[in-house]
Amino acid sequence: MPEKILILDFGSQYTQLIARRVRELNVYCEIHPFNKVPLITPDIKGVILSGSPCSVRDQDYPNPDLNEYLGAIPVLGVCYGAQLLAFENGGDVIASTIREYGRARLSEVHATNRLLKEITIGSQVWMSHGDTIKHIPENFEIIASTDTVAVAAYKVAGQETYGIQFHPEVTHTTEGKTVLRNFVVHICGCQQDWTPDQFIETTVEDLRNLIGNDKVVLGLSGGVDSSVAAMLIHQAIGKNLYCIFVDNGLLRHDEFQSVLDSYQHMGLNVKGVNAKASFYTALAGLTDPELKRKAIGRVFIEVFDQEAHQIEDVKWLAQGTIYPDVIESVSVKGPSVTIKSHHNVGGLPDFMKLKVVEPLKALFKDEVRLVGKTLNIDDLILSRHPFPGPGLAIRIIGDITPQKVQILQQVDHIFISGLRTSGLYNEVWQAGAMLLPVQSVGVMGDERTYENVVALRAVTSVDGMTADWAHLPYEFLANVSNEIINKVKGVNRVVYDISSKPPATIEWE
């Protein structure tokens, strides 16, 4: 088992950024809710306490029992985490007279302290807090300050326990990576040996030990996650992996055959199943996005189960679940509000009676791509934009019909092909088109038209958790719009979505 850093999540919007920064140091880390603190094990080299929208002055403030960790292994409290450690040890945390959000500069730094090694006076840090530590406990030492925050960082005497009021994980803290490296590498002693090669070697061995001679069935989508999961399992068990690719009638233009073709040279055992009619029947008349997702999920399981039963003695279901899927489905305070259902997370019907294996559930999307590259998977698969499990059903606002799907497939094909030929495809994280339940007046030739409106959506992102709209060139958008309106019968207006996530989501439904 690889050495790891444990991150306790108190609900901060930045918690995943902490994890990403630690992973960038080639050190494995895991996020756990504050109310589910794991027991200490030899592989846990250190603990980071995240920020939080809560305050230690709240009546029911988040307050896990950290006695097992404190003094035993290094602990770093960030923002709320720093306030919690100070407060619980007798310090005084009060509401700031001046709330400090945004950029600040360190005016004092104890450079001899190991956490702040190579951190310079005047270094920019990012603050985001409404409380401040007014007095620290007697055995705490202030090791950094800003002009307005006396306790910007501290160390506990006799322990490798630290607190910092600023956020080292955000890019606005210019030397934040150095702070995290000092903690993770120099203080916790992590070896920085968590690499794609090491992950593949360990995962394949674990899969062999877990699965043995059993048979595994996996639903391929043509995307990065399921493809990389398939290749890892294939390396572990070879011909005992059975892949199924279901055409739900909601794929992109000509995607069913092109995906099947792309797997031919990979040595995978893949069966294609045309189930369009079943999905269209289940979706007839549904307009609510959650109902559409559930209907698609139900039919997929029915089709998948039928195909799986044709494989004798299959014991396992493999899924391409990745870490953001897992994190977004866990709340630090019990069940979270459902923004939208994740197709990879959640239970399976009892009748399937299959054990689940998820070889990628510890990885972020960019890490999955690095593993795929190491496995020599074709770049056309690895560079493919994320595509939602429910397919075009959640890009058609309103009810689903084969005619609407055909229109959107044509629009989407023109848009994506245009991005590729213009060299813009790899500059965006995800792109697609939405068919809106709106008709607008237009003029084509000398005739009045009253036809559909489509919205183009392209975003930039690192892992899909936050995203900004892609600033595509006006000339490109004009050319794509013109081509869509001229070539796709039934569309006379094209708009471009310039919403960020949050507050919007990447998909419309």
C-alpha cells in the first residue's frame, strides 16, 4: 500500500485543490469527511485539515477527535483547520473586524521553520476567512504574519503540528506549492514515488489478487475512464474480461461504429449491442432531467444484465468511476443535495448480484489520462472530451425523439469537427451542443422560418469541478454557426453559452 497524506474535509470549496496539489508532488492522498476520521495506519504519513464555511464559534461546529494524530504524525491545519486546532487547545478565535478575502502579503516569516523554508517576506498569499485567531495557546509559536493578520501561521511546540490562515493550494498564493512541499516531503517524509508506472504495477497486481480466475463484465463508453479501466483489468486477467458497448441511440454522430473500431487494435473482447428502440421507448414523454437519467440508467441495467447473463459464471462488474465521482457523492454532513445523479456512483439492483471493481476510483481525470498514456492507449481516446453517461438525452432540453436526436447529432458533429480542424479541440476541456425547446423566427431566402435554436457550449477546466466558458475566436463561432444553419434542417439560430461553473453546470441538465 502506498504511503499517503490524509485530508480531512470540513466542507471547503478548495479541498479538492489541496488533493490535486499533493498529487502533483507524486504523493498519494485521500479526502475523507471530517466526521469519518480513519484510524491511524503506518501508511498515513501526515494529515491536512481543510478550510470550511463553518466557524468554531458556531454552536455545532465541526470538531472531530484528532487526539490519535496530534503528536504522533505531522498535522497541518488550513484556515478553519488552523482555527480549530488553536481553539481546541485554549486559543481565542473571534470574528474579524475586517474580513480578509483575497490577496495579502506576508510581513513576517520565520524562515528557519521547516514549513516556511524558502518562503520570502512580501510573498503573496490568498486569504478567505471571516474569523481570526486573536490569541494562540501558550505552547503555540507564531511563525508568520501579514499586516492585518498577526497569526498567519503557527507551530505547536514539541509537535510537528502547524496551522496556516491562508490557502496554499490556490494559485494566488505564489509560494503555496513550496509550503505544501515543505510539509508533505520535508516534514512528513513522503518519498514522491506515486507515479503512473507505480500505479499501474500496483493496481494490476491488486486486480489479479482480487479477481483471480473470475470473469468480469465492463460497460465501455468509448471515453477515457472506461477505456483505461478496461486496459488495466485486461492486463490483470486477459480473456476473462468481457466488454459490452451499448448503443442507446443517444451517442454522437456515427459514434457506435467508430468506438467499436477503435478497440479492435487494443486486444479487448468487445461486443456491440444496438438497443436504441428500448431507450427511446423508455424516454417517450419524459422532460424532467432526473427522470430521463433514471430511465436511461434503468434500461441500461436491463440491457447490460441481459448481455451479462449470456456470459457463464460472470462474478464482477467493472466501472470507470473516478475520484471526483466519489467525492461529489459524499457529503461532510450526511447525504448531500443532489445536483444531478452520477451514472457511475450508487448501488446496483440486487438481481444483478455482481461484485463491483473500480480500478480508477482514486484518480482525477488528468491522472487517468497519464495512466492511459503509459498504457499506450490511442491519443484519440485519451484526448476525447468527457461525454455524459446519459448521452445526448441531457443535451436535448425537454422530451426525447429520434428526430431531435438526429438534429442534435448533426449540429454536434459540425461543432466538434470544426474544433478539431481549427486546432481548438485540445484547448477546451469539454464541448457540445444543446437543443433548446425554443423556436425562433428566421428568414432563409425569401421565406419566413420558425425553427429550432441550438446552444453551443465549450469550457476550460482542469478536472471538471469548476469551469469557465472557452473564449473561442469570433470568426470560428461565426463559421460554425453559418455551417449549422445551412446544413442542418430544422435549425435557424445558434447561440453560445458564456456561463461558468459555478453557478452553472457544464451540462444543461
